[in-house]
Amino acid sequence: MIEKTVISSILTGIKPSGDLHIGNYVGAIKPMLDLFEKTERSFLFVANAHSLNGLPPLGNIKKQTIQQVASYIALGVDPEKTHIYLQSDIPEVFELNTILSAVTPKSWMNKAHAYKDSVSKNIENKKDVDENVNMGLYTYPILMASDILAIGASHIPVGEDQIQHIEITRDIADRFNHYVQRDILATPEYITTENQNTIVGIDGRKMSKSYNNVIPLMTSIEERTKAVMKITTDSKGIDDPKDIENSTIFKILDCFPQSSRHNIEEFKNNFAVGGIGYGQAKQILADTLNEYFNPAFERYQKLMQNSDEIERILADGSTAVRKIAREKLIKIKENIY
């Protein structure tokens, strides 16, 4: 893991794209929180402009923005330490996007994964190669580069599928710096977090909303328990020995700190040799998840009852970030106009 002295600033973007599940927490949110603890300057923005690429129903973006921000704060993001803001509140990012578009070769966009995937699907379905490909999707990497370079963040936490975007960002920064013959834009580093667990869903496949196999994050004890009880199991009885290694229940349980209500090691031993049924095992998993997430859910409910506080946090974050972005943009414009 990169030490705190190496990381000067971290920037993370989140899309307002619906309800979170525990797979989001294990794969992205918890590693992000750990990184935020290891740096002096951290930035978390809601990528609401990026969300327009999918042309969501009007009104959804604002509603889901409030939900996402409340969720992240409830889970541990501290607005006193992390600048939380809306992408759309930083006009300097969009002006920089125009400038960087002028120095970015079209061929780089042709190679971007999101665009290539859309083209491949269209070809597979015998459609026009660019059907349903808007310019927002096509030039997505340039706007992402603008989000990063306007702030001058040194490190960007990403999943494996986002590494290419950081590499494009670095190439754009280098190309701009070469054009003006000065090192104005800092080239960021990407961080792939240590925790690369792919948590399984209730059907044993990767947990994903597209599979409808998730355990929701910000929900009541009853609803979270209900989801756990739907986990697919085999037909072995209570006294039959069971396979811990390939058990969906234990694959999920092992991603979380041990419950204070249960002796997990004793539970595992009894489960393996026989004596514990799937119903009891699911209840122990539900107890563990509820113990871990219910305090955050209670904080989330309080935040959602006071959306004005969320709006204030976003406004304060945007004010602070605009100052940083404005200073960067002034320096850029002094060297190109």
C-alpha cells in the first residue's frame, strides 16, 4: 500500500446511479475510505455530467445525487476533511474540457474501452457501428481528464477497467505540456486498491444490479435479512457436512469483520462437519451484516430527513474546489491565449 507521505491528494468520482449494495462497499467504498485516511487532501465529486451520457429520466440525477452523498457520508466520508462537490458546479472543468479537446487526437478516443465496447455490441447485433453512441460517451475520457487535471490530484483510485482512462489523462497532460513548453498540468498516478475482492451475489454470481442478486446497503434490518435469506444453497440437511470453500454464505461473510454476536470460527467448524443448517448460517450472516451496516443506515436516514444539509455540504465543497480549479485555469489560459 502507498504510504501517506507519497500521496499528496486523491480524487474520486461517483455516479448518481441508484441504490448501493454491499458489493459496492467491499470493492470500492471501503478501499476509498482507507485511502482517504492516508492523505491530507481528498476530493469526492458526483459525476452528474457524466451521467447524462445515458440520458436518464429527468429528475433522477438530483434525487440519486442526494442519496449517494448521504450514503457516502453515513459510511464514513467526513465533509470536514474531504471536499464533496458536484461536477456540474465547476464550470472551469468544462472550459478545460474544451481546451484539452483541441490537443487530444481523435484516434485516442477510438481506442477508449467504452466506445469500443459499444461499437462491438452494435456490430454483433448487426446495427450501425455508432448507433446510440453520443458525443458524451465518445469523448468521456477527455471530460474525465478535465475533472482530474483541473484539481491537480496526484492519485486516482480506480478499478482495473478504469486504468486506461488515467493513462489517457496522463497522455493528454503530457501533450498539452509539450504544446505550451511548460509543465503546467501534473500527470496523475492511478491506485488499484489492495482489496480486489469480487463479492458474490445471492445466486453465487458476481453481485450486480444487472443480475438482480444484490444485498442492499442502505436499508432496514428486515430488508437486508430478507435478501440474505434468498441466498441459493444446495439440498444438504442440517447434519450433513458442507463445503465452506464454495459456500456463497461464507464467501460473503469472509469480506466483513467478525461478528461480536457469534463465534465465527466455531460456527465454521460446526458447519463443515455437520450440525448447522443453511437457515441458521444465513441468519448468522444477516446478523453480521446488520451489526456492521445498521449504524450507517441510521445515520443515512437522518441525513435524508435533512437534505438541506446535503445541499450545504455540496455547496461548500464546490466553493473550495472552484477556487483551486480557477487558479489552474488562469495559469493555463495565460499560456495559450
